[in-house]
Amino acid sequence: MHEYTSSARVWGLSCPGFPEEVSRARRWTRDILRGSPLAEDAELIVSELSANAILHTTSGQAYGSFHLAVAVSAQVVALSVTDDGGASTAPKVERKDQDAEHGRGLGMVSVIAHRVVVHESDQGHTVTAELYADSRLGGHPC
């Protein structure tokens, strides 16, 4: 392989900040990962991260949007959702009571994913969840 090429494939999708776009992002992810054993977990993660962007940032306001990237290699599936910012705090993993109505989503994502990383910039937040094809690469946090 040439030093400037990668075996990873990357897809991107930009969505208006409407609630119905969460299901579109989920279907899009399912279509990309059709046949992969990681597809169901990826679909759930994308759904949660997209919903969080709409609910907790300016992505869900008039003219808001969120952006999804899916990167697939033989070793990892990386799912990133970038919001429009405007939240008073950055997304963070919280371990909430099982009966809590809000605040459990990113905690759930961190249990499913092998790694979750939050990047903050002036333009918003990007939450990336990684699923490893081979659990020996990083082990599961559970």
C-alpha cells in the first residue's frame, strides 16, 4: 500500500436538526454497515449521539444541523457526530441511576463502545465512539 493511502473507508452525512433526522442517520449507518456484526451497536450509538446533538445543542434550533461520519477499517468502526455547539457544557459520560429519565445516553454509549472521545471546538462538539472488530485491540470496558 502506498504511504499516503488508507484502507479505511469514510462516509459523511449532514442532517438538518429535526428529530426525524435521527432515524435517517440510523438507517444510513445501517446501510453502510450491512452485514457487519457491529451494525446493531453502531446504529444504536448513532441514534443516541444524533438525538443528543438535537436535544442539547443549537443543532436542534432553527437552521441547526448535525454532521455524522462513519469510518470503517478491518480493525475498527468509528462513529462521529458533530453538533453546532451552544451547549453550556461539553458532553460527558455520566453514570446515572437506571430509572433516570435523562442523562443516561452517553453513559450507555460508553458501555457499548470500546472507546468514546469528546472533542470541543469553537464550532461545537464532536463525539466519536469506536467499535473494535477484534476485542483484543482494546478490550471492552465492561
